Amino acid sequence: MIIILLFVSCSEEAVNKVDPPARVNLVAKNSDSSYVEKGIDAVFLETSPDRNGIFLEWHPNQESTLDGYEIYRSEFANRNFTAIGRVNKSFGTIDTVFIDKTVSLNQRYHYFVRAFDEFDQFGESSDTTYYTVVDNPVLSSPAFNIGTNISPIFVWDFNFNFVPHYFVFRLEKRNMGL
């Protein structure tokens, strides 16, 4: 009887079971006028067909068994998400950014991220965030250099299917070595 109890108490379950990775926390989007934009943003891609992409950023998970992150996207807020990419461990580190290079203009995309570990366990999904890439406005005036005694009036041409609430632009002083 003792031998049977010892045999039954020994099972093939893993003794060192590891919890799945923690929930991924997305970096909050900051102001469009910030010097360096964080979180989620449109990016210009020279190699993309539309030359548009969506940059997504999250905080790193700290698990020692972490093996990467999987990124999900949908055109709907709460359904039909599909995995569109993975960020895997490379040379002992794991990046915490992803650029979606397959976006179309004027389409809202919803995203979430999940961490996975070396045991193929997935953590809880991050919050869902969204972004829409719109046509860039084209500056039509002033078209040439602005003199020092002129107060410029800026005029843009843009797609009237999407009327912007505001424009953000930066004025930079360039020193041309003069």
C-alpha cells in the first residue's frame, strides 16, 4: 500500500512551474507638439508603399524568462484582432517598439500587445490603443523664403474629407554658414 501511495504522489507535472508574463503597459501618447513624440504616432517610411506607418511603443516587462512580444491589430475596437508581428529576443535584449508598415490612409487601427515567455506562455493583453494616419497637408503659402520684415500667413491644402482640428508645425532656425 505504501508503494502505491508513493507511486501515485509522484507525477509528471513540472515542479518549477513559471507564471506567465505580466500584462504589457503601453507608453502613453504625449502631446503632438512634444520635441520627441512617445507612445503611438504616425511615421514616414521611405520604403513603404504609402510611405506611412504607425509607431507603437510599450514599457519593458521584467521577467527573466521573457522571450518577446506579439502585436495585434484590428479595424474594430473590440473584435477581429489578428497578430501582425512579433518582437523577439535578439542578442539577449528585447526591443519595446514596433512599426506597422501595412497601414492605409484615413483608416483607424486598434492595437494591443502581449508578452510571451520561453515556455510559450502569453501574458494578459495590454490596453487597446488606436491611431489613424491622415493625408499630410501641403503648405501652399508662403512658397518661398520669408524675409525678416514680413509677417507670414500660412495656407495649407488638405483633403477635405478629413478636416483637421488644428495644425502643429515647428519653426526651425537653420544656420546656413552665412
